[in-house]
Amino acid sequence: MSRIGSKKITVPAGVKVAEENGVAVVTGKLGTLRIPIPSQIAMKVEDSAITFERKDDTTQTNALHGLIRSLVNNAVIGVVSGYKKELGIVGVGYKATLEGKKLVLNIGYSHPVVFMVPDGIKITVTDGVKILIEGFDKQLVGECAARIRRFKKPEPYKGKGIRYADEHVVIKPGKTNA
């Protein structure tokens, strides 16, 4: 039995949740998100609560039960308050600038790296080394942060690269003279 899937989701004021042809549509002040609901899961919207029920008890359906409940809960939270990730750039001469819908990174390569900002994402650069990624879709915010970090992961000897704000990089000792 899925413990997460059986929990109710309380819908805050100003958020609309509806099911249209097997798709949960969550609308709030920040935007609209659509989550496909598998045929094995039934979604019920009652007053200010959402519940999910399984149609059978297979292992896959049990896993989907908790997954779908979590995805819809993340959508409800996202359209109300949104999500954000912070990245930091560490390295001499490394910097980021924002030019319209392009994030330009100078991170030690012979050329600047250009990242096109997708729709639904707002990126803010402060001090040239702090990047704030905001949006109402949790998956999209996390994916953008991961793609930006992938351009130059922190290296283990000096710690140079792009890292999450709360990430701790373990610095290895270099060679020592014996």
C-alpha cells in the first residue's frame, strides 16, 4: 500500500484543479501545469482536497499511485509559490551575464558558453557569479539548474566550476613533496 499516494492534497484558495481526458490541469496565479494521469489511477477533486485511488493492486500501480500524487502536489505548490534554485560560480575570471533570453557563461573555455533560457523560467544574475533560477514547474527549474551546472562541474582540486549554493565540494589534497 502506498502511504504517500493515500494522503490528501489540500488545494489553497485561488488554485483550480480539474481532470480533462486523463490529464490533471492545475491553474494558479503563476501559471498552468498539466500532468498526465495513468489509466490505473483515479483522481477525485472534492471541495478543497484531491485524492487518488488505485484501480488494482499491482506493484507498478502502487508505485504510480505515490508518483502521481507527488507530481500533482508539486504542481499545486508551484502555481502558488513557485520554485527556485541557486547556483554559484567559483574561479578566477569566471562570470555570467544575462543578455535577453540568453545566459552567457565565461567559465575558462576559449569561447563563451551560451544557454538559451526556456519559457516559464526566470534567471537572475547577481555579482556576476550568483545565478538564481525561478519558475513554477519544479521539473523544469531543476533541469535548467542541472544543465547549467553540467557546463563546468566543480573540480576536486581547486573547487573551480559551477555549483549549487548549498553544495559542499570536498577538496582533494594535491601532490606532496616527500
